[in-house]
Amino acid sequence: MSNTIKMVVFDMAGTTINEDNLVYKTLLTAINNAGYTLNLEQVLAEGAGKEKKQAIRSILLVYLNIVDEKLINQIYNNFIEQLGAAYKHFEVKPQPNAAELFNKLKEQNILTVLNTGYNRETAELLLAKLEWKEGQTFNTLVTASDVPNNRPNPDMIFHAMQKFGINDGSLVAKVGDSIIDIEEGKNAGCGLTVGITTGAHTKTQLQQANPDAIIDNLSQLSALVIH
């Protein structure tokens, strides 16, 4: 099935980057600062992989039955401010075997794309900390702020495909640590959707989205896309 994969689209935090759920911990703090008492498990279950304003919207609706755009904007602005401060002092690491996998894909002329529910500013801050360079470590970055519609819509994947002249989704694999990553891949018609257990969602949660495969380490991806 996957011997024709030309591009692999990877989620960032939790999939290729290990930031110990710092984003979701910061999101939790921003929500609770507004006077609530949610926990990290709730934030991960509803917010993982989504554009962050949409994540706040979903979390408030599901757990608190609140629909209030003014409050959502207030929490989001607080979150962005706190996140900038948190990342300045936080050591961001690649997930195990990320660099090795990127090199293997490059050797096989398979494109490596990073995509994320973060805005571009946050994503580039993370990549700078890792010293991952576009055009060297990976081929391109697509963020939530680069497209009209965010996950689970396929816009970010379509954006990357268009950039490299790929017209057929079956030539693309999507790898991510949350249900919404898998849904995004399926909505883009990806030939392969892969869940990974190193981030937001457990194997049981990932199975709900029916990915083609679930892996526990990026090193396992080679066997699925390289033949």
C-alpha cells in the first residue's frame, strides 16, 4: 500500500518534538486562571492537535457548557503570553529517532513536512530551539496560521502537497499523536495514516480514529513508508 509514499507530514509537539506537554499545561493554566478547575487529562482529550483558539473553544463547550468568544479571546491571549515566557526557559528536545528518520526519508527522496496547530511564531520558536532548519532538516513547515481552515480540515496537508506539486493524497502519509491528526490525514485522502503514542493521546484513544497503523517510536515508521 505504501511503497509509493512521496511525502510524510508529521505533527510537531508530541510526534517529532518532545516538549513534555508544555503547551497543554500552559493552556490548562490559562483556562484555570479565568476561574475554572479543569485538569490536564481533560485539556488533552479535547484540545490536542487543534488550533489553540479552537482548542479553548472545544474545552469550554464540552466541560463547562460555555460559548463566549470574548472569554475565549481573553484566555487565548493569556495563553500566548504565558507560552512565550515558558518556552524561553524550557529545554525542547526532539523525539527519539526523529533526526535519523528525517535523514532516512531524505535518502529515499521522500519529502518531510512538519505541520502544527500552533501559529507560525510559536512553531518557528520551537524549531529554532532545536536548530532544525527548513530546507535542511525538513522540507517545509505549515502552521495553523498559514491556511483558512485548521484540523481536522485537510488544508495544511493540501497546502504542502500544492507546494511540491503532489496532486494525489494517496502518495502522502500523515503521522500524529492525536485523534485530530488522523482525521486530518483521512480528510486529505492520505494513503497512510499513522498514530504515535509519544504525545497527547493513548493507543486506545488513537484507535478511535482508525489509523492504518499505531507506532510507539518514530523508528518504526521506516518499515511502513520505505520499501
